[in-house]
Amino acid sequence: MQVNNYPIHGLIHPSFKYCKINNEPKGNLVEKFDEYTADFAKNSADLTAWVVDLGVSNAMNPIKLKYTDEICISNYEMSPLALSSRICFSYEELWNIL
């Protein structure tokens, strides 16, 4: 499998924000994740992409992104599935889907 290093920042809207969420306890620790996501959702003019760390450290051609923030939500290692589920749950609560 090969990952191509496309100039992704040239393909998307300039106000798009990337927020990396690490599966290990590195980056800014966000203890109140629901409040953190609410801050992103308040400004509907800004688009946000959550980049979930898969734990692969030696990719052949990693795509370079300019992160708005790099966070973790736990003092312990979490699986990418658990991180993705937590992001979805936070927005479901925020938008009163559940």
C-alpha cells in the first residue's frame, strides 16, 4: 500500500481547521472534551476535520497537515476506534441527536 503526498491544503477551503487527536497521552490534555468540541461548533463558518492518530509512526510518505491544535483526551493510550467514537458521541450530544 502506498500513500501519495498530495498538496491537500490546496484542495480545500482556506478556513478549514485540522485538529489532531492522539491515541497516546501527548499533546494538550483536554479533560472536558464536550466543551472543547462545543467551541469548534459555535463558529459555523469554520470547518473542522478531526485527524485521529492511528499509531503508525513509520509511514513511507506521510501527508503533512497544518494542525490548528494537537490534543489527547486521556492520560492513557486509547485505540483509534475509541477516539473516533468519543468524537462522534460528543457531537451527537451537542446537536441533541441522542
